[in-house]
Amino acid sequence: MSEKLSHEEFVKKAIVSLRKEGYKGIHSVYSGFNEACKKYFDGENPVEVTSKLASEGKIVIRPVKGGVMLYLPEEAPASKSSADEALKKMGIG
């Protein structure tokens, strides 16, 4: 087997390879990413891996039902503050 991918290479490859047609990101659980990450990196916690990459700006994480969506930074949907969204819905934002 050739040299292992870095965390960043693995996650970016997963996002591009595992996403469904028409989608820009992958669901961490439903795509199989979490299990694949644990297996490839000998039991490492995929949440820690992706959180570190997100804090470095290498990927973007959006919380969703059942887990998170992982995106490449240039393809992530615009982030709206939930507070701003709530105020707007209330007609006062």
C-alpha cells in the first residue's frame, strides 16, 4: 500500500468522492465518512479530525439532523446566523 493520505487529503477526497450528484457536501454519518475515517486512521475520532480542519479553514462544517455536513471552503453554502434568521422571521431583524 502506498503512503497514507493526510487528514486534509482524506477529508477533501471524501467530500469530492462521496457526495451525491447535485450536492456540494457530504453528510458525515449517512455517507459512511465517519466509519471510513475511523478505519483508515486506526480508530481516530472523525469529529476531532474534521473540527481541527474546520478551525484551520481547510473545510467547512454545517450542523444538520443526525450529524454534520462537510464542504470544501469554496463550495460551502453561505452561513447565516441563527439569531439573525430568528429576528428576521419575527419581523424585527
